[in-house]
Amino acid sequence: MSVRVKPEREPQLDVELLHAVARGDEEALARLYDQYRVILFSMLVRILKSREEAEDVLQEVFLQVWKRAKDFDTERGRPFTWLVTLTRSRAIDRIRQLGARQRLADSAAQNPANEASDAATDTLHSEQREIVTRALAELPEEQRRTLNLAYYEGLTQSEIAEQLGTPLGTVKTRMRTGMIKLRELLGEQVNSLLGPTTN
Amino acid sequence: MVHEDYKELLSARALTTLDAEDTRALEIHLQTCAGCSAELIEWEQIAAFMAHDASTLEPSLEVRQRILKTIRTTTVASETSQSPTNLVESSVTRVESKILTFERHPRTVSSVSGIGAIAAALALIALLATIFSLWQQNRTTQTLLAKQNTQLDETNAQLARQREALTLLTSPGARMASLSGTNIAPTAQAMLAYDKKGHAMLMAKGLPAVPNGMAYQLWFIKDGKKMPGRVFTPDSAGNGMLEDDIPDVALEAAVFAITLEPKSGVQAPTGSIYLVSAT
């Protein structure tokens, strides 16, 4: 695999910020928060379907970053990936702690507007979002749905199979095919917009 | 399972959607397979990019404040429990507590000189109270004076900027753009006046207060390209003024916007839009 998706800004800056946070630099943490608050919060609201829960988890995440910034390893990925993974993991934990997955799913089913698009709060730097949204839109519906259930609902492959009434093997195939396609689409489009970044 | 089977699990592992049994099996394989470990990192990056698919939302300003307050409290608590100063203070407390346990000899006032000493002490206390009261009055006056001076400076600066805006507006070829508040700042408004050379003056009102370390930043957007302008901080009433120069390429048919950014300004916008002009 050779695709390398270029993040929204120079990752080295964020690496330096994380190193500064590890040294106890409050200003660096504040800058990191300013940089990532929107993307992380948006993801949290989509997963938790509650602004209140999302704000609570966002706070937990940055307190964890404050304590664990020294654990960040550039060999294990970029700051963007580290922060998103950490945040999503916290959100999924929160869903499971609350035992509220069914409640949240019910709530989402009743109110599709829960994924409220607040166009006015869209940031100017939305190219990445457009690329990902466009790439996902190009996936066949069943693949996109499978990926969304995994990513935003935190369901395991067996749970997805049960929810969709689809054989487990089919779910696994859809997921893998969807991810491969997504990788191809992101690689092509991100590179075309942001310049050559493959290696 | 063989190596290829494990490879097929990697993308699902990046989505943390594998069932427990597959997760355990893959974890064991990853401990000995550098190739799969490296590939997993790349899949995790692809998975992380899915975060961009969520509708963009802004957390409330209080979250930032709560985070910073908590880490400061933690830091101070940690320093307090370990600092040498605390050790000194502790030992002082211990010494004082020992002093307090000393027996006090009872005294009786039985002479004129004793009464005189009491009177002198009372006079001294009264004198000290008077001096303290005067010092307080003086301090209050000084603070008030400093505040008035600051207000006067601000008013003068504002007048100067308004004069400059007026000059701009009356210059040949002057143009104006109106910026409306988005739904996170519905009462905010701004006007951007600029001359044909691009010298511009922004006047905004109704903007929300900015958190510490943050400021509003002006952007010039032309054909999707966002060019950074200067930053400004509104006063307590939400009014702000800014002088800037519009890049030549943005003089025609550009969109102007205001976002919330770190105080030092950024080269690419990161925050939410508070004000935006019509396209």
C-alpha cells in the first residue's frame, strides 16, 4: 500500500505541539485544541448524538492528551490520526459505558436531523471534508452503510451482520472492499488537490 | 490463519470493528509481523479520515476554558505538593505551632507607665488605620485615573480609525462590502470599506467575546483560495475595527469572512465563520 493522505496542515507543526504539550506547555495544548476542536467535536456529536456528551468527551480527550502526549510516537502515525483514533476510542467507550447504544440508535432513527448539518459553522478549510464525503458517496450504498455502522456506531462486524440481517461473510467483504475503494478514492483526490504526497 | 488472512483483517481492525476472537488473533500476529504492523498504521490513517464525513459543528467556548482551568489546577496542585516553597511553609507552620504552644505569662496592669503604654498603643493603631485609609483612597483614585486614561486612548484611537474610514469612503473608486453574522453570531455585522489600491478598513459590531489566546481573523477568498488578513480583538461591547490591505487578486469579486483563530493568526483558516460577505 502506498497511499499517504496529506493532512490539513503540516504534520511537523503538530508533532512539535505534541512534544511541547509533553513538556507541560499549556499554550501548546490550547493551540492543538484550537486546531482540532471542530473535526473532533463534529465526529463526537455524530457518534454520541448529543452535544452535551460530545463536549464532555472532548474535554476528557484533551485532558488525556495533556497526560499522554509523551506517548505519541511519530513511528505509529501522524498527530491527526492519533487524535482522531484517541477521540473515537473514547466515544465508543462512552457509548458502551452508558449502555446506550440502542437508545442512541433509536433516537437517531427517530430523528435523522440528529446529524445536524450546521452549514454556517462550516469552516473555510473544508476541502478535506468535501474529498472524504465525495469519496464515501462514490461507494455503493451497502459498503458505505457498513463502514458508517462500524465507524460512527462502533458496531462489531457480527453486530452489523445482525442489524442488517446479512451474513457475516458478506459484511466482512463489503467492509474490506469499501475500505480498499475508499483508499483509492482518497489517494487520487487528495493528491490531485493537495499535490503529490504518495511514496 | 496464514499471513494473507491476517492482512485481510487489517482494514477492519483500523475501524475497531473486528470481533473479539479476530482481534486477539490479529494482535498476536502483529507482534511478530512488521509488514502488517506498518500496513495497519496506513489503514488507521484512512479510517481517521472518515472523521471528516461528520457535519461540521463547533463546541461551546466553555469547553476550552474548562480544559485549561483543569490542567492549571492539576499543575498547581502538583507543584504545591512538591515545591521547596511548600516545604519551607510547612516547616514555618510547624515552628509557629510550636511557638503557639509556649506558655504565656499572665500580665497585670498595675502602674501609670502601663496605662501610658496602652494609650500610646491605641494612638499608634488609630494612626495606622488613618494611614491605611488614605493609602486605599489614593490607590482607588490612581486606578480610576488609569482606567480613564485607557478609555481616552481607546476613544482617540477609535476616532482616528473612523476618520480614516471616512477618508477611505470618500476617496474616488471607494467600495464597501457588507458582512452578515452566521448563526453562531446572528447579531454580528460588519462593513469593509476599501479603496482601489486595496487599502481597507473593517468595522464590526455585535461580535461575541473571544476566549484567552484567541482573536478574530479576516480572510479574503477568491476562486476558493483563502488569503489571510490581520487579526483583531473586539472590545467588551463586541465592537472591533481593523485596517488591512486586500491582496490585488482579491480586489474583484472576492468574498470576505471573519473566523475565530489563535491570537497570532494562522495561514489557513481553522475556526468557524462568524461573519461572511455575500458572494
